[in-house]
Amino acid sequence: FLETQSLFGLEYQYGLPKFTHNNQGTIACVVLRANLITLLRKHYSNPIIYHIEVESSAAKERLMARQGNTSEAHQRLLAFEIEVKAGREVASRTFVNNGPFDRLKQQVLRSLRH
């Protein structure tokens, strides 16, 4: 990793990977929280930022299904609205994840190819 940081006041470290350029037509992509975009821009010039968001009720439902009613899940939910706002502020484009994953995936892929 180029650098690591912790998020949400938790003990886990999230790392920014190093990308190498290739001429094979592939696009390097990374999933980051909005507050890490400054870190991304520190190492990579002119990244295209896509923000993917969901309604807060759906986020809570998905997180509880994945992690249960834990203190970690609650810490993440407390930051939800702040993260959505921050994502919108740094994004070149916003996608709403309110349907099947395959539909979202196709929307993002179409955008990356153009």
C-alpha cells in the first residue's frame, strides 16, 4: 500500500493500493470513502471520482444484515449522512444504488467506457 489510515475510530487499517499503468485498455479502479480522496489525489493526478450512494434506510438494513446490531455498525451509521454529503462534493458523477447490483454495475461500466 502507498499509505494506510483507520476509519470510523475503529482499529482496522484501510490501504491505498499502488496502480501501474498498462496499455491493455484496462482501467484501474479503487473503492474509497470520500474522506480518503485527498489521499488518492496526493498520489494520482486527475482521478475520476464516482460516488455511489443509497438511501439511509437501505444502508441501515444492509449493514445490520451484514454485521448485526453491533457497536461497529452503529459507528458506521452515525457517519452515514456526512459521508453521503462528502461523496457528492468530490464526485465527478453520482450513482444511486437503489436496485439490483447488476444494474448499478452496468451503469458504472458504461460510464467508464465513455
